[in-house]
Amino acid sequence: MQDASVKGIVFDIQHFSVSDGPGIRTVVFLKGCPLRCNWCHNPESYSSLPQVMAYAERCAGCGACVAACPHGLEGLRALEQRWREKCIACGSCVAACPAGALEMAGTTMTVGQVLEEVLEDMPFYRSSGGGVTLSGGEPMAQAEFALAFARAARAQGLHVCMETSGYCLPDRLMAIRPYVDLFLYDYKVTGEELHRRYTGVSQQPILENLHRLDASGAEIVLRCPMIPGVNIDPEHEAGIVAQASALHHLRQIHLEPYHNIGLSKRTRLGMDASGGTDAPSRQTLTEMAERIAAKTGRETLVM
């Protein structure tokens, strides 16, 4: 298999997912993302490189990590910034820690290695109409690996989904399009100014890629993260309706409530963990979903 040797950096492989496409699925999370959404629940995906995540509450203060570090770094117990600035994530400290207080976020794997693990669950895919989902981060940040993996997975008869922000070069997106059965496409914020403020990038190429995919006949689910104080308002609701109404191959709209799991991960990575908010009201999102469905004629679900 010509794609089997292509390498990528994977930070998680989640089995038995039922919320990332139809049926029972295995989700492959790739590192790297050009967006900086402050509500992101996978901040370990920002960087394209492996990182060390530290659980300070587990640390026994034994010093095994310091002794194991081939670069002589200290300060791991206190998660000092000077340590993080010099750490190259070689993993020596992770292997040495007896308390499991250190963990690698990101492992280099070949397409063949990832596919081998994914194929272990083939009976569940067949019985449920499931398959594999590429996620991240942004899968197209590792475009070569994403394409090679999607092509190899399809060759094995797998149903392939890809979750994407759509922020990538058009030619790369269209290259992978024939090997993806369903695109789980993020629609985060309505309006260029707000989009830049909350994600760090322009919305224009994202919308252009969304409609480029639709014009190609690609099947799409519009995924909308819903964050109190950011986008739960009439303007964004109207934006969702406008985008959904313009798509010809839209299968569903998903409203995805904010949750704060990303805050604890930020702490483990030595990042700023401020700026969290409460989860949105289920009733508020249910009522919004009903209005969107009525206006677009498309099934709209609160996930």
C-alpha cells in the first residue's frame, strides 16, 4: 500500500465514538491547527509538535523526571515556564514518572499503524453503519497524512468522515474530497470582525471552501459550537440559517454546547486557563434548533 509509510503526528485515537458521524466510529485526532478558538476543548492540538502534559495533582515530588531529562531541565513539579520553553518533548520524563503525572500529547505514527488500529473495530462499523473520522486540531494542517490516510481507509471499505474548520488551501481540500464520505464542517461565528476576534483567522476562505465543497456534491453536516457570551444571539442564528439555506448537500445541522474540558488541558500544558464560561441552557439551544429547522427545512440537533 503506497500510502502506508506516510507519517503524521496523532494525539489521540478514540474508539466507540457515537457523536462524530454516523454509527460507531473511531476518531483519529491529528495535531496542528491554524485557529485559536478560546473555547477549544483540544488545546493540545494547537501545536503541530508533540508536547508534555503535566498533572500537578499527581506529582509525588520524587525527582525521577528531573533525573531522566537528558537536557538537565528542572522545575517540572512546579510547571515552571522556563522548563516549558526549553523542553523538546523527547518523552524521557514521561517514561520515568512512576506516578503517571506526565503524559505525551502527540506521537509520530504511519498511516499503516493508525489504520491497523482502526481496522480492529471493523465488526462494529459493519453492524452500525459507522467508520473512521479524522479530527484534530485541523486535519488539513497535516494535509499529506490526512489525504494518505483517507485514501487508504477508503481502499479498506471504510466510511470516512472528516471534521474540519475549512481553513485550508482549496486545492488540498478538493484533493481529499473524493475520499471523504461526509464532511463535519464547523461554522463558529457569524461576521468577519467577530470571527477574527474569536478564532484569530478570516472567515472568508472558510465560507468559500464550504460552498466549494457543496458545489462538488460533497455531503455536509454543519457543526456549530454554541458559546454563551460569544455566539448565542439572533445574529448568529440568522447566519446559520443563511448558510444552511444556501447549501444543496447539507444533511444536518448540529448545535454543540460549550463545555469546559479544555480549561484543565490548558493548565496541564502550562497555558492560560482563564476565560471559561458556563454551559448554555439546553432549553435555549433546543428552542434555537427548532427555529432553525423551521426556517431551513433541515434537521437540526442539539448534540
